[in-house]
Amino acid sequence: MRALRLPSPERRRILLRRALPHGPWDLVRQLALFAAAYYLYRIVRGAVDGEAAVAFENARDIISVERSLHLFFEPAVQSWNAGVGLLNDFASWMYINSHFVLTVVSLAWIYLFRNASFYFVRNMFMVAMALALVLYVVYPTAPPRFFPEWGFSDSVAGFVGFDTDQSAVSALVNPYAAVPSMHVAFALMVGLSLSRLVRLRWLKMAWLGYPLVMTWVVIVTGNHWWVDALLGALTAGAAALAAKELLARARPDAWAFRPGRAGATA
């Protein structure tokens, strides 16, 4: 039986440099940056004491705008989707799992295998989250699932087996942060980035379609209005523009989007 041969120290160093081109401390720095940004994002989202009445009024304004445009189609779409059990369960599963898990896995893949472009994507996410926080503070909005009188239901609550408590606002959870939809914003930033970074054609097409799937998911689960999805897309677009025209120009060697090239640490 042949003995297991471990890579030589030099081989291990080469593999480590390929996986972590800027060393382990750069990885720690990126993780710390995202963790700090994420928890600041969640804490600010949760600072909504006394805003419930305003959030419901803002949501009613959105309903009025959509009805005036003859585009208040969300109840009909959700009702149709609820009648297709597998689609309804898939949408609820996607809403629960994809926003965090798929985003984190995608960012990790970009960092490890397309590191030259990671810092642009990181900056894009940071700008988008900052813009979203401003909107959450100035325009708190209740989601459609809080309006059963208009025909909406909480499909995610039905999927997981417990009711959504619209008064349960903690330091890390804000049910009144419907505008903009960051599910859609994250899906756009991840999907369009990976569509340019992966090599297989079918994967490129899949990532291009991911933002459209997420838009459908947030609407049929009763968590966002189509206006929220549109504003989420605009938030992602503004973040991409800022990352490209402001940040990448300020530090082109470190913060530009360069598929396949070695990037500078940042």
C-alpha cells in the first residue's frame, strides 16, 4: 500500500499563495469589514421604535401609487403562485436561504478564484448597504404581507410553520425595511458580477437570470412591492456607478473590476 504523500512545504506555500494571493491577514481584514458592515446594517435597520404607523402609511402610499398606475398586480401574482405548491415552496425557500447563504458563498468564490475583481464587488456592496440604510431611516415601509385586507399572505411563514409577528422589532430585525429590496440589489450585484467572471456559458446565463428570479421571489412571498424591487435595482446601479466612477478611479490598481488579473490588496 502506497504511503500518503503530503505536499512539500514549497508546494503548500504555492497553493496558499494561489488561494490567498494577499496572505491570510487580507482575508481576515475582508471578513472583519463585512462583519462590521453587516451588523451596522442590521442594527440601523432595527432602530425603528415608534415608526410602525409611519411604515404602514408609507406602504399605503405605495399601494395608491401602484393603483393609480394600474400596476397593482402583486395580489394576483401571489394568489396564482400560491396555487402552485412546488413554486410557492421554492420561492419561500429561496427567500430564506439565497439572500445570505448564496451571497456569502459567491463573495467567497470571487475572493478565492477571481481575487482581482473582489475589491470592486466589495466596494459595490458597501455603497449599496449605506444607501439602503439611509432609505430605511427616512422611509420605513411595511411589506405587503402585513396587508391581508388587500389579498396578501405571508407565504414564508406558512412554509416555516409559524406566524410572522409584525411587532417583533429587535436590535437586529426590522420588518419595516421593505424599501429598497436588498434581496434584489444583492442578486443584481452578485449575478451580474459572476456572469462576467464564470467561464461556462450556461453558468453565465444562470447568473444573468438570478436577479429576475429573486424579483419574482420577493413579490410572490409577499415581502416586497414591485416598487421596492425597482428601487433595489436602482440602489445596486448607483452602487456600481460609485464603485466604478469614484472608488475605482481613486485607486485603479486596487479597486477596479479586472477579471482574471491579480489585484492589489485593499
